[in-house]
Amino acid sequence: MLFFFTDLLVLGCINAIMVVGLNLHYGYAGLLNFAFYMYVAIGAYIAAVTTMGSPTFPGVTYIFGWTLPWWVGLILGGLVAAAVSVVIFAFTVRRLRSDYLAIVTVSAAFIMLNVVNSFTPLFDGGTGLFNVPPITGNLSISSEGYSLVMLAVTAVILALFVWVSQRIFRSPFGRLLRGIREDEAVTTAFGHASWRPQLWIFVIGSFMAGIAGGLFVLYISAWNPGAFLPIESFFLLSSLIIGGSGNYWGAMLGAFVVIEGLAELSRYSPTFGNPADAGAIRAIVIGVALILVLRYRPEGLIPERWLRWYRVGAGNVVRRFPALRRNVP
Amino acid sequence: MTSEEPIVDIRDLAFHYGGVWAVNGASFTIDRGAVTGLIGPNGAGKSTLIELLSGTLTPHRGSILYQGVDTAGFGPPRVAQMGIARTFQTARVLPRLPVIENVMVAAGNQVGESPLKAIFWRSSWRKQEAALREEATELLDWLGLRDHLLAPAGTLSGGQRRLMEIARALMAHPKLLLLDEPTAGVFPETSRLIATRVREIAKQGVGILLIAHNMGFLSTVADDVVVMAEGRVLTRGPLEVVRTHQEVIAAYLGASNARPELGEQVGSA
């Protein structure tokens, strides 16, 4: 029973890291990225192949096999995901807007999926990777104990990324991103080229995705292309919109409520017909929840505007002309 | 450069959308510390001229000498950094952002817009941020939006949006301010407030180009009026003189006999 809850919480934290990262892309900057799970997959693969040893099983082939410490592999996964995002950005975000961007990102995810699936020397193709070493190394530990260890690690990383999100939100950088999201013509007319801040937030969000993927593979110790079907990106986006796009608390709520709550609920829904339809039921439940939220609470359960943190002083009411005073010698 | 020199010298400017020449050989100057009105019938090229000045459009012919530099092809961010601020024909706000953020986003050289400083080095921009917030508060107060500082800008009325746009433009500390119909669809009292404020801004030495259709409003703010028709400058002078000009009357009444050679009257008062 304990394992059931810790397991749920670990997966919840990992999903929350993903949605918090996606929130930087879509919530903060308005970049509609349907290929988000691709960066999760890249992080997972890189973390796996850099921490595992060389392939030993017959027929299993993958690159690297460096047996690096888990945290080095994890960070490498994040960095590679971020590096790939720079390339993707150069080809897509800089040139395309909203709906076109969405189409191209979906295509990119499918291409990536097919390459990994059919090119076995890279990550062992469709069979995928297994026996990824646990972060506890050779220490003999029960699966309950391991999930507790992973819970601590994922919770700390989630907290760190939420802190980063908060710093960005409250900074002029975050304000500029929101401005670009709302109306690019305005920020451009006031001296800001859009691509630089967009590239930064794209890279930071993709790094978080890579870290989440690495944590995932270190926790469940296996990974294959079936785990990053593009539909996963839709689930992440749905949970962000339901939770409250633009608000990191909303992102976390969405991750726990939608992905955890609804997915787990649908797992325990009374079985009828083919039990293999559970995945379809999950999609239906999330779809219905998304429609209901968009209809009745389009800003999400925790709207962005709840994040106002500052007060404007009640004093210093000024009647004189205040502008340009810094220009006066 | 003496302050007597105009802030902008527009020479033989031309721009076409496809086959239609929206601006076709317009030349005039905008003075520092003065309000230059820009009038003309619909399709005269007034808004296109603002788009050209703000860098959104690149002229097909002619030059825009801003403080002696031809800004053609610079693009809006660079033009803005050089000290040209604008409002939009239909007020553009960042609807989900509070009014104060709408204004603060326009300030130049914000240290905290650097991502790494934003995340890891808050002390490098905290003081500047506080100063900007105070300045934005004062500006919005000065423009009568004191009670709306934290309201999402999307909830403002049409007139309030116009006022907010002026505050936003001033936040950029412009040397040249382009106002595209700041009183369109605005309640008369707000319109009077805008007129007063525009005069006060000009008194600070800012050059202002202002498109307007309301002659009453123009007569209270504009030092000088440039009349455009069919992409050219018909005439220029004080409003009461310009109003009696035969060609201006003809252009406004729709008689299409505004002859091309009238474009030569650039700068004549």
C-alpha cells in the first residue's frame, strides 16, 4: 500500500517537472509545442545509455555505455535535450507562428520516433533499453525503499524547477515573454526582437523535459519508443491547460490531477469490453475534462492572474509630469 | 546638432502595397518640442507613414533622416531603441497583463531581461525594477489610470486603452512620439485630457507626430498641420490657414483634383 502511494507520487513529481517545463514554453511564451515529449525521450535515452555499461545481451545494441554516475547522466540528458531544442528552434520557432509551429513540431516528433524505432545501433530500436542501473547503485534495496529515495530526488528537483519558474515569472524577462505572447507587435515596437527571449525559454523548458525523462528512466529502469508516442505531448498540454496555463502551481496541479488522478482513475474504472482499451478510456476522460475546462473555466483551475505578487504603493501620488526625468542631466 | 534642427526629415518617401502607392513622394519635417498634426482623407497614406517611421514597413523610395541617420530598413526594435515610440491606430494592449506591466514592458535597457540575471542574480535588477514600477505608477497616475494599475489591460475601455498607450510610449523615453489617432472613439472629456497631456509632453522637447480627424481636437494641440492626400503632402501650415486651402477642401470633399505638382509645396506654411 505504501508502495502504491510513493510510486504515484514519484510519477506525479516527474510528470509535474514535465508540465512545469511545458508551462515555460506554452504558458509563459505562448509557444505551442506538440513535440515536448520528444525532449523527455531524448533526456531519457541519453541518461540511460550514459549510465549503462556496454551492451551485453546478444542482439542488443546502443551507443555510449559509459557507466557514468546517475547524476552526470541525468544532467547530460538535460543538456542534450536543450541542445536539440536549439536546432529545432532555429528551424521552426524563428520562422513559424502558432498553428504552423504546432504542425511542424508534431512532424518532428514523428520523425524522431521513426528514426529511433528503425535505427537500432542508436537506442536499440523498437525493443528499447532495459536494465538501466538504479541510482542507489549496488546497494540492495526494496522497491518500496527505492521509490522513497526517488521520491526525495524528484521532489527536490521539482522544487528547484518551480523556484526557477517563479524567478522567471517575477522578473522583467518573464514580463517580456508574456508581452511577446500577448502581442508581439507591441514588444517589437518597443525595442525587443522576439527570438532571443523565446530561444532562452525554449532551451530552459527543454532542459527540464530532458531531466524529467532521465528521472523517469532511472526510476522505471527501461525505456522504448512506445513510451514517447506523440499522444503523450497532448496529455501534457491538456493537463497544463486544465491546471492553469502560465501558472506554475496550475501546472503542478494539472500534472497531479489530470495525469495522475484521471489516468489512475480510468485504470480502476469497471472493465468492460477489452481490458486493452484502458488507454483509450484514459484519452477520453482527459479529452472530456479538457472540453469542460475550456468551456467553463478557460483560464484553468488556477489562472495565471492569481500569481500577482507585488503591491503598488498607495502613497506618492504625483501630479507633475514624471516622464523623461532620467534624461534630464 | 542644434535643437533647432528638426528631429525627423522625411524626403520623397514612397511605399506601395502591391500596385497601390499608399505613400508616394511625401516630404516634410517634424520639429522637436512641437506637435505636428497629420490630416487627410481616408487612404491618404497617414497610417502607412507612421508604419514607415516606426520601422514596421521599409520604404520603397526616399529616406527618413532621424537625427541625421537614415532609418530605412532598420526594423521596429532598432528604431525603437533609437528613441521613437508609437501608439497604434486601434489601441493594442497585452490583454491578460496588468496595466502596470503593459507600461513597464516598454522601458528600455532592462537588466532583468537577461535570462540568467533574471534567475540567478536578482540583486542586479531589483533596484531598477522598483524605479521602473514607481515611474510607471506616476505615469499612469498622470494619465488618470491610478485606479486601474493592477487591472488586466483587456478590461480597460477604449479611452483608457488610449491613455495607457500614451503612458507606455512615454515609458520608453522617446525623442519622437508617433500618435496614430489617439482620440478615435474617445469620450470628449478624455479627449481633452489627452490634448493637455500631449501639449505637456511636447513642452519637454519631444517631437510629436499626431494623426487626427477631429479638427476641434487638432486646433487645441497641433502647432502645425501637414495635409496629405493620395500619398503626397498637399500643404502644411497652421490649422486655420490650412483649412481654407482650396486643395484641402477639395480633397476632403472627395473631388479628386488634387494635382500631383502640389506635392512640391513641402514645408511651405
